[in-house]
Amino acid sequence: MKRYLILPLLAICITAWGSQAHQADALAGAWHMQQGDIQQTAVFVDGYLSHSTYDVKNKKFIATRGGTYDVADGKLTVTWQYDSEKAANETPVDTWLGQTSTFAYKVANTLTTDLSGSEATWQRIDNNEGPMAGVWYMSGRKQGDELAQRTLQDRRTLKILSGKRFQWVAINIKTGQFSGTGGGTYTFGNGKYTENIEFFSRGGDRVGMSLPFDDQIIDGQWHHTGKSSAGDPMYEIWSRLNGDR
């Protein structure tokens, strides 16, 4: 009898695993919703979520928050690593940093979730297609003739890319410090990476700018050179975050 029970049990395990994988694949990518001039985007990539709220028309950044996430049984659970509103309001970090929040969600052709505070319908932007989709951290920068490499620290600058959207955030995952962010759409190909800015926490004058960079992958690291939004020359190196969180 034991011999004949193995296959049904194995089938159940495979089905359960496949269901979880399907849920994760269904949610992964970039999503968008808009109410009046206020837009929200949510990017789910490599187990990391970034949720941003902004007003392109009036060049106003409103908020961003993010961290690692898991999905199971129609529930999205986020463990927060940054929250610009809570940092600005000096909300005690022990009440939110590293804490989890759970949201209901359902994916069909659209995403229905209460991530924004109330149940709303989000439209899919992309499915994380493209070679650059993932979470990257700044691992080096060239200043003058010196190229300074750095390991992943609590204080970090991340670049979160879906198939079409980018966002950088400068944060400290231990103190809750939030130093800035910017994001929008990007294009990549033929040695060129271009960011089209839709929100920028340090001033609305950057909104609408396009920043082109020359880029290449060297030993698994992403090198790009060009000019910052302030017009200063820059040479940055980015490495995939992978399992490090």
C-alpha cells in the first residue's frame, strides 16, 4: 500500500509547488494605476517590491516604499526596507522597518489589490522581460582616475528594473534613513541605456529629462558612463543583489 501512496503524494507536492510558482510568476513585473493626475507604479522583481506614487503632470514626487515580498494563497506579504513618508514624518523605525504588511491580490488580465490602501485595479506594464530586469546595487564608482569598489552595506543605493521601468533608491535598511529616489521608463540595447525620468524626490525640474548612458556588462557587473541629472560626468558600476537582502 505504501508503494501506491507515493505517487499521489508526489503529485500533490508538485501541484502545490507549481501553484506557488504560478502565483509568483503572475505577479512579477510592473503594474500601474492612475486616479486623476496621481499615478502609482508597483514593480515586483526577484522577490523585491517597489511601490511609488507621483504626479508627472505637476512634476511632483509623493512617496515610495519597498522591500522583500512573498506570495501565497492570494496574499502578498511585504517586509519593509524603506518608506519615504515614514522617514519624512520621523515615524519610529521599530514600528515599520523590518515589519510585514499583508495585502490581498488577484491576477487575471489586471491586478486587483489593496496595496494602495483600498482595493483598486492595476494595469500590467510588463512581465520583467529583458536582460536588465532585476535589483542592482551600486558596487563601484569612478572619481577622477580612481575606481572605488564597495561591498553591499546597510546604507545602499539600489536600482530596481522591470522590463520597462527603472527606479533608484538611496536607503539604509538598518536605520530607515531615506536619502532620495527617482524613476520612470528606460530603454536598453546596442550599448546604450537611457532613463526617462517621471519622478524625482529632490526636485521636479528633473521630470521629463532623458539621461543616456554608454553601458556594458563586464564580469557580471554593469558599467555605465554618462552624465548625472545635474550634468556631472559619472562612471558607475552596479552588481545584482541576487540573494543578498
